[in-house]
Amino acid sequence: MSRIAVVVKGYPRLSETFIAQEILGLERRGIPILIVALRKPYDPFIHELHRQISAEVLYLPEYVKDDPARVARAKRWAESQPTHAAAKALFDADFTQEHNAGRQRRWAQGCVFAHELPEDISWIHTHYLHTPCSVARYAAHLSGRGWSFSAHAKDIWTSPEWDLRTKLDDAAWGVTCTGVNTAHLKGLSAAPEKVELVYHGLDFTGFPMPRETPSTRDGSGEPVRILSVGRAVEKKGYDDLLHAFAQLPDGLNWQFVHIGGGELSDQLQQLGEKLGLSDRIIWKGAQPREEVIKACAEADLFTLPSKLAKSGDRDGLPNVLMEAQSMGLCCLSTQVSAIPELITDGKTGRLVPPADRDALSAALAELIADPARRDKLGRAASDHVRKEFASAPGLDHLAEKFRKVL
């Protein structure tokens, strides 16, 4: 049987469990896969999920300087192909719009991809509509394959409209994981029926049900354990969270644990020190999924104060919220992007306006002091997410689409 080439920016990545979950789910549904990654991993751990994936991985050179001979061979091969003129014309049109070294690098990676693509690859599917999609698109045209996409968050909201329109109109079809994304992409596409909403959801295997005996910690004695899991980047809103913590009443006893790496890690720790919060915060850095599950089991409250970054980047439907909710952990987040598709304020969690530190602090104070309300919201969330956001329906739908091209 032929295989599908699945293109990702890097593999494996701790922050992209939803992609690993999808690849594993497709393999279990009989879809053979080749993973094509634009760069090698740099995370200190991998998830158990990655160990279960059997797909071969083809790593492209991240930069031309990494392997100039490999790139030169691929370009010579590409120039000899009957598809070269048409594929190069696509690149030239893109390069006119985005005249930089990054775009040239995508063409070079696309040539290597097409040159080294095994004969049994019958289709190319790319995660993200930005750089991985550019590479996948060039390779698809050079190699004469059809292609499709899965769009998520940053790729949609930080890409220029001309680039999105070009790719949407060129792809055979595509899916995206939130209603907000779907409406936006349909509005940009000349053929909006190409774009479908497919929640990536969650495979709840390995995530325990809510604990039978709820926590009674209310901030008056033993500290209420607050957890967040996410990269230390602007869109996660951790600066707002630290300021919100600093506004909490002195009489409340709490402890905050953060799991995740990211470019702002040092700045956030310095901010915590400046605000006098260091003795209440544990920064754990990047951790495998097993440690995340353990931390959720020990926590009383989960918070993810997402907001829009200055670049336009934003969260989509964060897996970590679904994971926490599935275990009955009350979640406090914000009314940004697709999070309201997952959490109904006052019914399955709490939502406050993004970047509103006063509202975030008030909600924290309320939930820290009210364990019964946390338990009620957490159990309602677990029921809802396990019923409405299981990964199986979306995986079944994708598998059926791929079977048509195998």
C-alpha cells in the first residue's frame, strides 16, 4: 500500500501532542505515514505518544548551509523534471510578494523533499499553513502529487492574506480545528467548501477520571495548588497571570506551578521575583506528558490566561485545557479565539476577558476560596469534554479522506 507524507515544522515536539495524537490515530486506522520534518527536535524530552508512532521520519535540511551538497543535488534534479517550470513559477510569484531568504529556503527544502520523496508516497498533507505548507506545496508540484492541509492557530493569524489565499486555492482540501478558524479561512477561499471544521479533540486513554474525593483546600490553610501548562510566549498571557497573582488578598494561601519551556521563561521568572512571588511559584520547565498528567492530578485549579499577541498570534483550542478538564480539574481561561467553544463561563469553567488582570485576579480569588464551586465546574467540564471533544470522530473523518488517495 502507498503512504501519506505528513509535513511538520519539527518532530517530535512536546508542544504538539495534537499532531502526534493524529499521526498515531491514523496509523491505528491503517493509514501508512511518512513524517517529513523541516527541522530536528530540540526539546529535552519526548512523550510516550511519540514512542508508539512507527512512521519513518525524513528530516529536511533546516538551512541550506546545513547541507549545501544535498540542496545542490536536489535543485539539479528539480531542473531536469518536466514539472520544474510550473513549480518554479509558483515560487517566483511568492518570492515577488515575499522577497527574503526565508522564502528561498522553503524552495530549497521543497526541492530536497521532492527529490527524496519515496515512490510509494501518493499524497502530501501538511500541518500549518505557513512555512511547512510552502515547502509541501512546492514539493507537491515538483513531484506531481496532490496535497492538503491542517491549519491551526499561529499559521492562520500571522500569515499575510495573499499567502493564505494562494495556498487555500491551490490545495485539494483542508481542515482546521476551530469554528473561528473555519469561518476565517472560508472567507478567504475562492472555494470555501474545501475547508472543513475537524476538532482534533483528545484521546482520553491515559487520562484518569475525576477523583472521587474532591479537594477541600480553600486558601485558609494548606495552599491551593494552581497549575498552568504552556510555552512561555506572549500569547499565553503569563505576564498578566503574575500581575493577577500579585493582586490577590494577603490572606489567601496558594502555590503556582508552571510547566513549559519558551523564549520568555527567564523574563517571567524575573517578573515573579520583582512582584515578590518567588516563594509561591515553581517553574518546572518542559516536561513529558506523563508529568503533565501527574501535575493535573495533584492540582486544584488550572489556568491559561491566553491573549492576542502583538503579531496577531493566538491560541486555537489548547489541548492542555481539554486534558485538564477531562480529569475534572476546574479551568480558568479567557474569552479569546476558540476557547469559548470549549468552556462555557459559569457552567464548565470560568472565562474572563483577555489581558484583563483585575478580572483574572478576581476570578482566581473566587475559585481559590471556593473548593465546592471548583469541583462542580470541573466535573461538568469532564462530562462535556469527554462527550463532545473525543478525537475519534475527527480521526475517522481524516482516515476516510486519505483512503481515497492511497
